[in-house]
Amino acid sequence: MLGWFQALMPKEERFFHLFERHAQIVVAGAEALRGLLDGGERVPHFCQVVVDRENDADEVTREVLTAVRRTFITPFDRGDIKDLISSMDDAIDQMNKTAKIITLFEIRDFEDPMREMGDIALKAAQLTLQAVPLLSQIGKNHAQLNAITEEIIRLEERSDRLHDQGRKTLFLAHRNGNPMEFIIGTDIYDHLEKIVDRFEDVANEISAIVIDHL
């Protein structure tokens, strides 16, 4: 009886608006991350932008989690909503951690593979922003959602290769030189790889929601 009643009740649609707003903030953070990887004197400015966008994203995440507790009928499983917004928030949290490392060590120059990993992170963020509004009509949009998540996974695989390539290049460049430059450089590569890993987590959460609703 309760199942029939829930089916007849209107579902709360504001979650899709909140997902999209969060994804827009994530894109803005990824744009700033890519900007700082160009190096130069504007690096501190872009680092601060990343920090500010991460704070904005936290506010939206809190709003989603509050709405989950207060909403009677959610558009899909409450656990899925929490997992999706948390995975999206983890992506910009990782950008924030990357910016903090760069600020801490006052890095102003970056390797080409680092910039390419920044390009990948930005593309993954843009794909996430493309995907989340489609969740409001999963049956209609499932093929497009699957294509987007598959593209994010391919980007993550490319990021892994760049991570390995960059670390090897750093080792060859610094094995007879300053070990601190190698250590800091590998730390930045590791953080950049984790950003794209978090977007893969987002893709996996979206895929799981699609599977549950088909």
C-alpha cells in the first residue's frame, strides 16, 4: 500500500538543480586548476579561486544532505543521492588539496604532462556537468549517460599514463640532482591523478544509478 502511495506522490525535483549547481562549481574549480598549471605569477590567484570554489561546493553538498533528510519522496534512492554528491564533492576537495600543496611549496613552473592532466580534469568536470541534468529522465537519457561515463573512464586511463610518464621523466631529470624537486614533483603528479580518479568515482556512481533505474 505504501509503495502505491509513494508512486502517486510528486517527487522532489530540486536535487537535480543542486547537482547541476554543484557541477558548475566543480567546473569553475577545474578551470582555475588548469589556469594555475600554466605557471607564473598568477598561480597564487588561481589557487585561491580553487579554495573559494571548494567552499562553495561544500555549501551545496550540505544543502543536498539536508534535503535528503527532510524530503519524503526523493527522485531516486537516498543512498545514491548521498553517494553521488559526495563523489562530486571529493573531486573538488582533491583540487583544493592540490592547490594547497602548490601554495605550500610556492611552485610556479609545471611540466607539460601536469598541464595535460589539468586538461583532462577540466574535461571530466565538463562531462559531469553535462551528465547530471540528464539524471532527471534516466529512461530517456540512459544511452547518453552511459556514453559520458565511458568517456570519463577513458580520460582516467589517459591520466594514469601521464602520471607514470611524468614521474619517470622527473626521475631521469633529477636522479643526479636535487631530490626535493623530484619529491615535490611526484607529489603534484599524485594529487592530479587523484583528481581524475575522483571523477571516475562520479562516473561509477552515475552508472550505478542508471543500472538501478532500467
